[in-house]
Amino acid sequence: MTYFTGIDLSLRSVSICVVDDRGEVCREAKVDAHVDVIIDWLRAWAVTNRTASASCVSQSCK
């Protein structure tokens, strides 16, 4: 199964949502906008045999 991670950034917090390839939400959270906090949250979710795909929809990704 493939998993997709959406990340919505703001100055103080980050909303993270993981969905599967059927579009079902597997896990979501709002965490502090610190790189180490985001990485820890994602690592806690990551398990072997799981993959993630990311895409950029923001103007800042150009």
C-alpha cells in the first residue's frame, strides 16, 4: 500500500496528514513548526514496507 503525506506550514504550527492510496486518513496531527518535531512525528509513523509520495502545490515550490 502507498501512503501520501500532506504538510501545511505556518509560522507556529504544522498540520500533517497521512492518507493511504484509497484516500482514507491514517493519521493526522498539528505539531510545533520545528524541524525536529516534524521529523520525529514522521519517523514515529514510518514503518518498514510503507512508502510516501510528496507533491508541491504551493507557489513557493517553483
